[in-house]
Amino acid sequence: MDSNTDSFGGRVASKAAATGDALSERAADAKSKLSDFARTTAGAVDENRSAAADGLDTAASTLHAKAGVLPGGEGVTGMAHAAADRLSTTANYVREHDVNRMMTDVEGLVTRNPGPSLLVAAAFGFLVGRAMTRE
């Protein structure tokens, strides 16, 4: 082969290798930044777990207290007490589990129930989108 062809091929290979190295470096940097963000977010959630659990307990207590005066009779009162019990159970769960455990539980739930999980995600995305576009 001609030496010009060899040097051209060598330059192309060298340029491709340099581009690959640059992309790898950027991907590693992005991964590092994402990991830092995830740790910071998880730390913030862990710090606020107690306050969130207290808020859920307060809501449960209020619902229990008001259940008897709600219109609709025994059925509505029973549903209000059941909802308050679930709020209380959720408060205990939030207090007892860290973010990593909660994420593992959510992943398991999504794996076992993909259809309903997609519907919930779509509804949540719709509500967040609506909230952001409202003035």
C-alpha cells in the first residue's frame, strides 16, 4: 500500500481513539455527577423522613377525630377510619425504612405490577405537567 494511505488510516484511527477516549471521559464525569446528585437527594429525603412521618400521623389523627362527623353514614366513617389507619401505617413505614430500602420496595412493586405502575406514572406525570403550566 501507499504510505499516504497508511498515514491517512493511522490518522483516522488515532482520531477515532481520541474521540472514544473523550466520550468515555465525559460519560464517566456524567455518571459521577449523577451519583453525587443521587446521594445528595437521598440524604435530603432521609433527613426529612421524620417530619414527613409526623405529618402523616397528624393527618391520620385528624381523620380519625373527624370520621364520626362526616356525612354519609357508617360506610363513610368506616372508610375514613381505614384511610387513617393506612396513613398511620405509612408513617411507621417511612420512619423505619431509609431511602434505599424504599426504592427497593418500589422497584419490586413495579416489577410485580407493571401495568398499574405505568398508569400511575402517567397520571403523576400529567398532574406534574399541569401544575407546572398553570399560572
